[in-house]
Amino acid sequence: MKKAIASTLATVCLLSAVLVFPIASAGAVRADACWDNWEVCRIRTFQADMGVIRTTVALTVCDVGLGKCLLTV
């Protein structure tokens, strides 16, 4: 009986690891997309040559967008 319980628990642990780790790695991929979009936003903002105040506002919008993206991940 002890062997049956031990093998059942081992099977459950392995099955949960197989089901959980792909989901966790998929979440990391979506977070990478957030950071990539943030970097592109900052590069475009600096290339736009809009002036100090507009550049500051645009960089703040980039940061807010990053925060919203990471919170939805």
C-alpha cells in the first residue's frame, strides 16, 4: 500500500511539473515582448526630436505602457 501511495504522489508531482513549467515559460515570453516594445518606444521618442517637455511626456507614456503590459502578463 505504501508503494502505491508513493508512486501515485510521484506521478502527481511529475504531472504537475510538466503542466506548470510550459505555462511559466510562456509567461516569460510575453514579458519579453513588453520590454521589447518599451525599448522601441524609447528609441522612437528620442529620434522624434520633439523638444524637452514633449520628450519627457512621451517617455512617461512609454513607462506607463510598460507597466500596464507587465501587469497584464
